[in-house]
Amino acid sequence: MPISSDFQALVAKDWSPENLMGVQRALRMAYENSLSICDAEKQPIFGTPNRPLVAGSVRWLAVDYYLNEACRLGWLKGITAKWVVLGGKKNEFPCHLVLTGANTSVIAIHLQQEEDIPRDSKYRRNTRVANEACPLLAGFEHMDENVEDALINMLLVHGDKNAEFAELRAYYSVENRSQYELIIGNIMGGAVAAPPSDAETVSEPSVALILNLSEQNQPSAGA
Amino acid sequence: MSAVLPERIAQAREFKGITKTDLAQALGVSPAAVAQWESGAKSPTSENLAALARYVGFSIAAFQRPFPADVLRLGPLSFRATINAATKRANLQSEQLAKLVAESYGWLAERVALPIPNLPEGGQVQNDVEQAAQSCRRSWNLGDRPILKLGELLESQGILVLRASFGGANIDAFSCRISGRPFIFLGSDKKDRARSRFDAAHELAHLVLHQHYSGYLSESDDHKELERQANSFASAFLMPAEIFRNDVIDSTLNGFLRLKERWGVSVQAMVVRAHQLGIISDSRRTELFRQMSWKGWRKPGGEPLDELVPEVRSSVGKRSIDLLTQNRIIQLWEVPNEVPFPDDVLNVAFGIDADQFDATTQPNIVLLPIVG
């Protein structure tokens, strides 16, 4: 499915390099904190073979929590976060955190490996249906005037043990769950994102050997 | 065998945080015997001395080590503790820790040139705390921007910042000047970074503003006023009025939370500062405190996003020891022989785990001469 450069520009409006840095930070914090929470050395109850099950759930909670915080803290400019109920008996949970910009809508999902296929759900199927008909994906020149209806639905796939990879993908086939367009790759690449700081410059405190001590310990030339 | 110093016995007991009766019970002697050892009326037998050393974690050599004269010159001691919770015994325990650490640094200072203490003279401007905080920044060549590397800043100005566990005592932090060298001890048990940074700035305030006091500040008649001054100084030092005022655009909790990473202070501290500067009204302050209580933010560790706040790092002790070992002035396992104090003291002073001082854990490398 072709994606025009105009379309890429439109996506970049929502997902600027600064916003992607915000995503990177949120994911790193989520992974670090969920690993720390589920550390069997700190919490012996995690020292059972079932730890990975709980750890996966904690990571899921943490990723959505930090993405929500990222919006609240202004790390994701122009993006709003909203909890969407997926169903359940009381229609209260489970929920997806949906990040919505002017042109895109994103939910996060963990994959063990980059090539894994995201598990199916009613919500994801619906978004694939929407993407299949989405004029943005089909080509910018056919774009509907009503952008609200033409939001492109993306998955923020992230994974491996320490969030080594994260990409924005648009899955678009109703029948074939493996088909997607890579919208933005390598979000975790590069240096660990840190916000620009205008803090005071402070140098390390200096320590030095007292001179005669260091001289005493040098090998003598004539020895 | 060299004579045992009675003052060292008292020091070891106080460092352990126990009474004479506790010690007597632990060693199976009478409380009167302990009192006599501490007064110098009698010396412990070699068996009792060995048992005492084992119990308090001091080496026998430590009991025979003369006090450096200047270590006894103790400046004002401030304890940052939950109100009414710092008992005298806990204070004494912390005081002895400070003296032992200072003695360790006395040993270190004979070998390594440490940063020279550079505390501004703040006593005269005690009544204008805002100005004192600003003067402190200026004398350290700082502007009004946020200070994120607080530990590095304090240590580069010759104030040694150390992490210590105060056990059950409800002490958050304390500071003192010993032999002219300022020390700030921060609780290592606390995970709350924003609060720890504020503690460090609060102790800096005592060192700057109250350096002419002596003894325990907590026993001073105007203790509450001194604490108020220290809090105001910390607030003004960490959040200078002009730039902080410009940053507070949104005075909701979310708005303050957005500033937490930039200033490295808690939302609670920012709300207090904003109120102090007249940015928010009395009723707004009350409302924000009510919201924080409801959300559980006022409990220790309860405020979100503490992980975005930088830690108060200290490095002088560890780097100095590294310098000595790398230049083969001393091996790590020799340090406890030179400074024969409990592992806890060496760990606090130099930030090095006790097992690293153990000769059996050192790499077994012997340098052999090359024979031509």
C-alpha cells in the first residue's frame, strides 16, 4: 500500500521528533519501573515460575500509565490521551489508552519479537477495518475533507526485555492480521532521550593527591 | 597494650545507640562497671574489652586511638526530623557518627586535597532569608536557573554530602561543622528524591545561616524560628523568585507537576513557594493541599514522578579512595587498619561496601620483578 510523502508529513505533524522522544522516555520509564516492581529480589512473591505472566500485565499497566503521564506533562504536544473501554461485564474495564492527534490515533501493544503478529481484539479489528477504508493510507490525494473521520489508526508496537524496539505501524487488513505499513520505525534508537535543560552548570568536585605522597610512590629513576 | 580511652568507650556506646545499662546487660557486667570505664575510674579487662569491641563493632585499636584535638570542635548540629520524634539518644548516635566520619576525613585529608570549604557568611542576613539564599547562589557563581546537580554543587563548595541510615530514629537529615569542615548527612532509607533534595538545601541553610550557634539547634529556644528560616532559605535557593514566578503559568496540581522535573522539587514545595511569592492565594493553597492529601501525595513517596527528579549524588569520598588505590598509596584492605572504625562508618564516609575492604575479596595479584 503506497504512502505518499504528503502523508508522511501529515503524520509527522502529530509525531514530531520531540513527541517521539517523549514516547521513548515514557517507554523506558515504564519498562524500568515494571522490572523494578516485579524484581524477585525485592519482592519474593515474584520468585515463582508465574512471574512473567504478572510482569507482562504490570508492563502493560506501566506503558499506558506513562504514556498518559507523557500527555499530561506536555511531552506529547498536540496529542490527547483518552481511556476507551473495551467491554467487560460492567463496561468499566479493560480499557485501552488511545492517543489522538490531529491526524492519527495510537494504542500501544507489546510484542515479544518485532516480527510477532499482534493478538486480535475487537478494537484492533475495528481499527484495521477503518484503516482499510482510510483515504489517508490509500493516498493523500484522495484525502477526505473530514479529517476527524479519516484518522489513521496506528499501533505503537514495543518490545523485547528493555524496550529495545518501538515502531508506529498501521495494520490495515481485516483478514490478514500480519499486514501493516511501517509509519515510523526505530523510535528507541539513538541516545536516551532527555529533555533540554537550562539548569545551572555544575562541575564535579575536584580531588587530587597531595603531591609529596604521589612522588613518594613513583619508582625512582636509578633503581 | 596501649591504654584504652574512656571517651572512646562512651563514643562506641553512643554510636551503637544504647544506654549504659543496655551495654552492661549485653556484656554481663554491672552498669556501674560501664560507668567506671567511661569515666576512666577503671579500665575494662582484656576479656571485657574484646567482648565490648565485638558487641559495638569497633576494633580494639579504635579504643586506643587518641582523639584528634580538632574533631572535638563541633559546630552547631541540626537535625531535620519529624517534629518531636528525634530523641536525645538518636541525636547522640548521629553526633558520634558525624565525629567518626569527620575523623575518617581527617585521615583522608592528609593524603588527598579535598575541595576547600566555601560557605558564604550568612549570619548577618538571617532576617532576610530570601537575600541570604540569593547571596549564596551569587557567591557560588550561580544565576537563577534550576540546580539539578545539587550534590555535586555542595561538594564542589567543600560541603561533604553523605548518605547514612538513621535506623529507627525519625531523622531525615542533619548537618554539622567539624574542624571547620561542613557535613550534610542525608537519610539513605528514603526513596523520595525530591524531598531528599529539599532536605539537603534545608541543611545548607543551617550551615549558612546558623553557623554561629553551638550545640543542638533543636534545643535552642528559637528552634521553630530557625527551622522556618531553613525551610524558607531552601525554598528560595532551589526556586529563585523571578524565574520560578515566570514558570508558574498553570496553578493546578497538573501544572505544578509539569514543573517537577525542571526544578527537581516536590509539588508540595512548589505550592508553598508559589504561595509565599503571592502567585497563589491563601484559599488556592488550601485547596491544592486538600487535593494533594486526597490523592495521597503528602505521604512519603506518595507524589508521582519522583523518578524524574535527579538524586543528590556524592562522590568525593569514593573518588578520593579510588585515587589512593589507583596510585598505590594504599590498598583497600588496608583502610580499616588506618581508620579502625566500624564498617558502617567507612561505608558512610567513603561510599564503599564493607566487603570491599576485606582482603580476602581482593584480586589475588602479586607483582613480580622482571629478572633480566
